[in-house]
Amino acid sequence: MADDPKLKFDNKREMDAAALSQAAYVLDQARQSLGDVDACEKALTYNQLLWSIIQADIADGKNTLPDELKANLMSLSIHVDKQTTKALTNPTEKIFDSLIKINLNIAEGLMEGQ
């Protein structure tokens, strides 16, 4: 039997950065074909799920991030939710670009912070 191709990460920051980068890629693929409602919906739902996980992690009492950073991430996640809701009813390149940029900037920050 072949080796299991599971991804291995050195730490949670690296894993979170990879998840955000993957979501940005999926959003970019959908952005390139905004007329494909199904692809757009799947990409937006995938990204929204990721940000829901981030929200839950931030709200967890065991989260050791500084309070200001948690507040900033929560505000950003609310913005992502609002933009996602808009895009689900009226997908535009501008909204997709915004969501992609947010994900990539956070992923980059996570990788720089190591």
C-alpha cells in the first residue's frame, strides 16, 4: 500500500497559514468564472467555514493571543462574513479580490511571525 499523503505541519501557525492560502486559491479560481454560481457558492462557503473556525478559536477561553489581536481578528472575521453574504447574492470581482487579499495577508503574517 502507498504511503499516506497527509500533510504535516511543524506548528499551528503553519497549518493556519496553509488553510488561509488554500481558501484564497479556491476563491481565486471562482473569481475567474463569476458566472459559475455553483463554483462561487462553494468557494465562498469554504472560506466562510474557515473563518467560522477562526471565530470559534478566538472565542475559546484557552486562546492565549493578546486581547487586542483577538478583537482585531474578530472584527476582521465579521467583515469577511458580511462580504461573503454580499457575494453569495451578487458575486463581484471586487469582493472576491478583497477576501483573497485578506486571507493572503493573514497567511503571510502568520508565516513571518515564526
